[in-house]
Amino acid sequence: MSGAAPPRICHIGPRKCKPAPVPFLGADSLPCVPTLERVPAPALVLAGIVSVQFGGALAATLIPVIGAAGSVTMRLLFATVVLLAVVRPRVRGYSRRDWATVIAFGFALGLMNFAFYGSLAHLPIGVAVTIEFIGPLALATALSRRPKDFLAVLGAALGVVMISEAFSSPLSELNWTGILLALTAGGCWAAYIIFSGRTGAAFPKLDGLAIAMLIATIVVSPFGLITVGDSSPSLLVKGLGIAILSSLLPYSLELIALRRMSAAVFGILLSLEPAVAALAGLVILGQRLHGIQLLGMALVVGASVLIMSAGTEKDPAEAAAT
């Protein structure tokens, strides 16, 4: 979120993460922002996507300095502190099943971000986001059971093969570490979708998100605090900026947009994430993709639009939550 996203708690993005990636954010969870309420909902969603992916590209500049674990820890730590201060979640009155759900949600969130940031050390961000997208696409297809969705996922799989450069490079020269990390992030993204829906059913407003973010931070921190502790003030400022761009800002924008937008339309807009990630990689990191990679990205985006356009069918996360 991944970027994603996440998103996206991610990001995100992973950003990042179903037709309605923050189902547990009630309409009254944040104060009304009259100015933003007048902005068209699709514009808010697009702004959130840009924020997540440029936040991810900015995070990629931290990874060579403090590593993937340090970068994820910094992002989650800043975002969690802000959420806990604002939300002050209630921790009493929940069943063991509720706690098992939110703990699983937190683990999925933390591992998704860890794997995705790890992939950014090996792959261009546009490639990583596109490969990661296979996770939620496969979940949506499995839950929809529409024959054309299975064909769409096959097309997306072909797109991933193309963007990984498997057609133009010997298998021994492919960056398998980056590819496997991005696929792992995609699998965690699918788990995030399932457990986000279940968390939304068990916890009010932003309470589930705040608790899950705290758990994700605890999961990742042992691997990243050593390098974060050596960070300079400028790196800490950059980490705060990443937390805002990749988590806090897009969540707020999406929440306001989803009050006035169907989940299906949101999902179609979300399909633009790989393309926006490629743009962010070009602008911030100078990463250029080859023609066959751009074609592969187009296949994944097209497959996502096809799968997410089923506006009359039940949301994947909603189906998984029941």
C-alpha cells in the first residue's frame, strides 16, 4: 500500500485496498471538512492515490539509508502515535474472537508493509505495486466466481510476467527476491482486506484501525528500531512526511469520498495505482520502465477495472466478513 498501501493503510498502499479499503471508518469518525466536502469524490480518491504512491516513492529513498524495516517502522510509528492520540480507542468490552481478528489484521498490515518496502529495495516502485496488485485481484475473483473475472486474473498474471521482464531476461537474471517480496505483500494485502472487513464489524469508528496499527508497529519494530535510532533529524522529518502521505492524508480523503461514492467506482479508480506508482517512480526516483513492462502494467490495470466494475455484486471484503 499498499504503496499501497496501506492503503491502504498502507498503501497503503498498501495504500492500499479493496473497493472500499477502509470499511471500518464510520462517517462520523473524522470531523466534517466543508471545503473537501465540496470537492468531487473522484478527485479526492485520485488525490489519495497520488499521495500514497508518492509517499511510497519517498520511502524508497529512505530504504538505502535505514533499510526496509527501519523505513516501515518509522512510517508506522509516526502514524500510530497520531492515530492513538486522536482516536483514543476503547480496549474493553470485546470478545476473544474480536481480539483475534484485530491482531490478525495488525499482523497482515505490518507484514504487508514490511514485504512491500523490502521489494522496493530490489524493484522499481511501479513494478512492485503492479505485482502486489495480484493479491487483491485474486481475492476479488475467488469471491465473485464470475468466469470473466478468472480470465481477467489470467491476463493480470500475464501482465506480471511481462513487467517482471521474464520474456526479455534469462530466469537466472530475474530479481526473484524483489518479485517474491512483492507477491508476499500482495498475499498480505488480500489478508488485510478480509480482516479489515471483520475488524470493521467488531470495532467502532477508528478504534480497530488504531489498535491494528499499534500491533503492526509492535510486529515490525524489533527489526527496525536499531536503524531508526541512528536516524538524523532530516530522516525523521522525511519519515513523518511519509507517514502523512502514505497513511493519514489518503485515509482522510478516502473517508470523505466514500460518503458520496459507490465501492465499485472507488475500485475502478484504485486500479490506477500501478500507473501512478510508475509516474512517482519516474518523477522522484528517475525509474524508467520499458515498453513491455508498461504493456504488462496496462494488462493488470485493465484486469482490475474489469473485476472491480461489478458494482451490483457484494464487496469482496464484505463477503469475507460475513
